[in-house]
Amino acid sequence: VLATIAARPGQVVHSMASPIFSVGEAGMSQPVATIRIDRLLVYLRFARTRSAARTMIEKHSLRRNRERVVRVSENVAIGDVLTFARGDEVCVVEVLAIPSRRCSPAAARECYRELPRG
């Protein structure tokens, strides 16, 4: 059973069953797709394995929406911006879609958009 929580439009609300909801224009709550950040890094091919993603997070080289990620279990939603080091460069990407599994490199690139640094 999901609890209905009153909120302003655009505000993200957590219910008792822990799915994340966003309150839309008409005041109706709509589910927002989220995924654990370690899984997303693997699915989008930024890390080869979840343990490699964990290492990236534990080294404090990953930020979500300009805030340092401290737990591998943090959720990422569509529209979030991830900043991380890849080789010698800093990558800034916006999540456009959440894949259901690890996919080909071409399909993974369709799920995010690289943003200019700065």
C-alpha cells in the first residue's frame, strides 16, 4: 500500500513503500524511475563491474547534481547530472533514460548526454 503525501508541483516525495514519486502539474503523484548509482555506472558502461563502480564511489571521484556520492546505494533519476573522472579528463553527463540492463555501447550512449564542462 502506497501512502499519498501532499506536496507542491515538482517536489519529489518518498512514500512508505520507498518508490519515489513526483507531484505533477495537476497535483497527481507519478512514479519517477530510479536506479542505484553503481548499477547505472555499469549499465551505461562507465564501469566494467559493480565493484569497479564501488571503488569509483569510495575514492570520492563521483558527484551527482554537484554533491559527492558517498553510498553505492544512492538512487539516480532521469535528469540527474553525474560528474566523474574518466582517464585524464572530467566527464559531465546528464541521464536521459534508465536502461533495464547493460546494453551495447551505442545503446548506452543514447541513455545519456555529455555536457560541456564549466
